[in-house]
Amino acid sequence: MSYSLLRNISRAQSERVANTLMTTLGLLLAIVVSAGAANAQAVNRPEQTDSDKWYLGYNGFRMLLEERSLTVRTDMSATLRRPKESVIVMFGDVTRVSLPDWRNLRAYVAQGGSLLVASERGFKLPGVNLFSRGPVSSLDKDSQYQGFDDCIVLSDLNQSHPLSKGLRRIIVNKTGWMSTSEDSSLQWEVIAALAEDVLPGAARQRPVIMAGLDAAPGIGVMILSADQSLFSDGMLWHGDNSLFAIQVSDLLCRGNRKWLTVYDNGQTLPSYMAELAPPPTPAQIPPQMPPNIPPQIPPDIDPPEPDLATMLRMANEVLDEVQDSNILNETLKERPRNMRPIAWARTIVLLLFILFLLFLVWRLVQNRWHLVPNRHARFMQSMYGVNSSRQLETAEFGAAVEILARDLCRELTGSQVESDWLKLLASNQNSPSVTFTRGQKKALKEVVGIATRGCRVHLSRRKFESLGRSIELVRIGWRSAALVTG
């Protein structure tokens, strides 16, 4: 019945529907071909890392752009020189882009260039806005796609903009967020923003996708996305992401665009269509011709195009294959979601070990044997040496104070044992220290501490005199209290 209705459409409408279906079909086939190639590589190379898997690439979106008659260039500077005829796409880690290169890209848009920046990294886009790194998680169960709190459904879309026209929801995965644009040279609009029930709090109601258009139609365009995986092969078939990618390619390619440069994680990518083409067989390689004879140009013959019924049947088969698979769950179940318990345990043990080492070093520094200077034999010196030694001796008051403190403790207790000296600090009713004033008790505690633990070698003269007065104060107070009790 649907085929009979399509047959009654006018020829112009049929061609428009056929072009749209061909674009969608090509996008589907690119993802399926990439998936098959990745599965074959996974069988041949079991040690393959996640970064090499097909669902993290951008093959489908690159094919969309190349099918619009864009020629791929790997020389970014050559693309920047022809802004009105070029499209530049930047994915992944763009923190390696220098400040002068960002300024060149901004001037490229101002001169009519077309630019897409999609990155989950935190960086400053000079003169435009600030990207903040995620991942953002949702507390609302209805906004969690297939039960993943960091895979969020964005349903509040700007339907008046051509990028989101006709879309119901966009699915983002481990997305970041952006600040509003500070650039007034373009007409900026927020395409999709986060809700109020997301974490962290700084990401609430912040833009995820923005677009800036030049006031003059068909001139400059800049599209910003805080989620680079939105254009990856693994996320194009969830929600309305595939239709969003098609509309993004339409907006980027408006006007007479001829050149394309794709930047991904620090390097420009070659043509995807050239990589997808099989290598020529020996029969297809033209024979060697003499250098004086120019190569013959093949005749300009267009290949035959399939009819509408064939395209519909192929599109339905590819859609059935995609619906039967669950790409997102297969992708996320193999990636670590949280830190392993063994990693937490190792971190805590390492911190405790560092604290123990710091405590051990502190105890060694406080030990008095570490502070006692080495004794050297005396010898005849010059006048300069005598003066220098006198200056050093005046600074070694610590040893003298320690000797005086130990003599006082032996005098008060009549014992050579340090443990008996510590009894001077005990609260004994028969001890003469009971009648000590507060200052005398403080001086006694200081003197006993020096006698048992030692003292720093180098003391100032003021400190030395203060300790001498404390020793004399304790001696006088002890004798006075002994006379009273006797």
C-alpha cells in the first residue's frame, strides 16, 4: 500500500524522498560495514583496546559529509585559506590546539567558514565559551536511557532551529556541558540543554549543543557540542541521533562547499570513502604507458541508480538488523564504571605508609643524639681560627644548659638515674615542689625535660640566659621549701 502511495507522488517529491533515503541508507551501510570490519579485527586481534573498536569512530558522519561532494584535505592550513568553500570538523581531544590556531579558526568562521567542534574535554574556546568536562549523570529515572545514569535523554529541544526540527529526543553519553556564548558576531541559539536534576550541580540547565549562524545567510556557521560520542557510530542509532547528524551535515554544507578537513585527537583524518574502497585487482590496474603519452580520460558515464522500491527494501532490511542489536549495552558493559575496590585499598595503604614515614622522620629529628655535635681534637690555630672558634663556642649554649640541668636534677634527687628525675614532676604531698609557684613549676618542668631529653645545640644568648634563670629559680625554691618542711 505504501508503495502505491509513493507512486502517486509527483516526480519532484519522489526525487526528494529518494535522495533522503539514499543518504540514510548510506549512513546505515557505513555503520554496518564498520561493525563487520571491527568484529573481524576483534577475532584476529584479541588484545585490541576499546579505543580501536568501531563504535567509537565517526565513519558514518564522515561518510555523510563526503557524499555531499566534499573532497577531504589533511592540510588544515590549506582549508583555512578557502573558508567559503570548506568545512572543518573537530572531534575528541582539542586541548592540543594552540591559541593562535583557535584564533585562525574563529577568523575562518567570520570569513564564511563552516565549523563543528564536538569534545567532552574541558577547555576554553577563545572568544566564544568554556567547555566543562563531565560525565554528567541524571537523577531522574525517566531521563536515564536504558538504566544508565550517565546516558541522558534530552527531550527539551529548540524545535524552531533547523538542527532540531522534527526531532523528539537526543541521547548523549558521558557528556560534558558548556557556558553560554560570549561571542556577539554570530546569532547563537541553544539547541539542547541539561535538566535541573543532574549532577554535578554546576551542569544544571547548561547547554550541551549550541549553534551560531552569521547574520548574512549562507556565510559562516559554528556548531558546538559538549558530547563527542553524539556523532560516533555507536550512538547514531539511539533516539533521533541519526536524523540530528543528517541535519548537522545539511547545515555545515550549505552554500558552495568543496573541501573537508576532519580533526580527531590531535591529527587530521584521511578520506573515509577512500579507505572503504577495496584495493584494485591486477586486472583493474592500467598498463604502464610511456612517459611521452598522457593517460587517457575515461568517458563521463553516470552509474545506474536503483529504483525507489529497491531502496525501500534495502533500507528496511538494514533497519531490522540494527534494531535486533543492542549496541549501547554491549559498549558500556565492557567499560569500567567505577574504581575497583583493590585500587581503593592500595591507595589507602599508600597514604598510611607515607604518614608513617613522615612521623618516623619527625621522631628522628627530635632525638637528641642526632643533634649532639661531633667532638674534634684541639690543635694550634691562627688568630683568625681562634676568633672563628670563639664565635662558634658562643653559639653552642645548648650543651652547657644540658649539663647544668642534669647537675641540678642530681642535686635535687641525689640519684644518677633519669627515671628518678622524672619523679620531680609527680604530684607528691611530701615533695618540696608542692609549695612552688606557677612560674617555679613551669621552670622545673622545663629543666627536667632538658635533663632527660636533651637540648638543641645552638641557642641564642637570650634563651640561654632565660634557662639559666629558670635553673636558679628552681634551686632557690627547692631549698626554701626544704627548709620550711624540715
